[in-house]
Amino acid sequence: MCFRPPTVKKPKKCPACGTLNPAAIKVCNKCGAELPGDTLPCPHCGVQQPAANKVCKNCGFNGKPGSGDPAKHK
């Protein structure tokens, strides 16, 4: 079994060619396609989005009670 220290980020998979790249780079080493940034799931609806987002692009949840569209909640 292999264990990764918690401070080491997972490699990024290129959406264009599937190559695994180091977490710190922004373009694929093999094909040059732009790599996705860090994402987190919305705690309200679960949709993945950039970690820097303050408001969910899917349901509008902003961390405050009552925010977010209940119709879009999974």
C-alpha cells in the first residue's frame, strides 16, 4: 500500500490526453492543454468547482444558512 503525506497534492489528469502531471503546473507536459485548477465540492449540492469560488456556480450557496437553491440540492 502506498501512502501520500497530506501536504503532497495529487497529480492533475489532463482533460485532453489523460496524462498525469505534477500538481503545481498549469499546462500538460505532453500536449500543452490547460489543466484544471484545484476544485472542491459544494457542501450544499456537491458540484465540483474552483476552490477560490466564494459562491457555488450551481446552487448559489455562499456558506450562510438559507443560501443556495433547494431545487438544485442533491
